[in-house]
Amino acid sequence: MLTFIHRCDRMLARLEYSLLIFAFIALTLILSAQVIMRYFFSSPIFWVEEVAVQILISATFLGVSYLTYLDKLVRVDMILANINPSARRRLTWVITLTSLLTVLLIAFHATEWVFRPENQFDTSPTTGILKWYNYLTIVIGFYLMAIHLMVKMLTSLKPQHESGQNEEESC
């Protein structure tokens, strides 16, 4: 069962990675087109800045989720580095649980806020797209982080000699 969960988590991380690549390629292309249109033809594309910000925000939250999967988030680990492995493992589990609960709390309240009636009809000024679609990408990023944290918690519950195999795997 744990192997299936790891496989699903790995597939989810690959999807995130692919979406990140697509987002940054799209961002590069539309911003390059904007520079060319603005400075060479004096005819800027009116929607580029807004779409670029939306893509960048989406990529940021997808990227944080992907970094959660890779366990590459910035952390202060002075205490973890100076305690014995057994205590380190327990403390890491508590930190992961705290992170999971925090992310789930934020995701829950963000979901509740996104689906409030007053947010359902707010549109962006340039593109006319409903803003809650953009907000939803942030919420999805939080839920993806929660999934990766849950898998890390399940992995940390395994005996030490078994978990060493999957820790070195990356996407």
C-alpha cells in the first residue's frame, strides 16, 4: 500500500514539474512577445502583465508544493543537526505534522473564502476572467503541499531500515 502511495505521490510531483515547465515557458514567451510588441512596434499587448502575474503566482504555489515533495524547502536545522537520530526522527515527524495541520487550515479557510458568493462574480479588469479561478490555483497549491506532507508522515512511520530506500528517490 505504501508503495502505491509513493508511486501516486511521485506521479503528482511529475505533473507539478511538467506544469512548472509549461508555466515558465508560457511566461517567457508572452513577456518576450510583450517586449517585442512594445519596443519595436509601439503596440503593447494590453493583457500580458495581468496574465504574467497570474502565471507567476500559480507557478510559485506549484513550486512550493514541488519543493515540499523534494524536501528542499528552506529550514533552520541547527537543533535537528545536533540531536540523536531517534529524537531527530520524532522531532521531524512533529514538525511535519505541524506543517500539515497549518497547510490544511490555510487551505480550508482559503477554499471557504474563494467560494464565497461575493467572490464568485469579481472579474479581472483586463481579461474579464473570473478572479476566483486565479485564487483557486493558490488553494490547489496548498492542497498539493498537504498531500506531499501526508506522504512524508506515512513514510516516517516506517521502520528506519525500510525508509532509507525511498528517501533518495526524486522526481
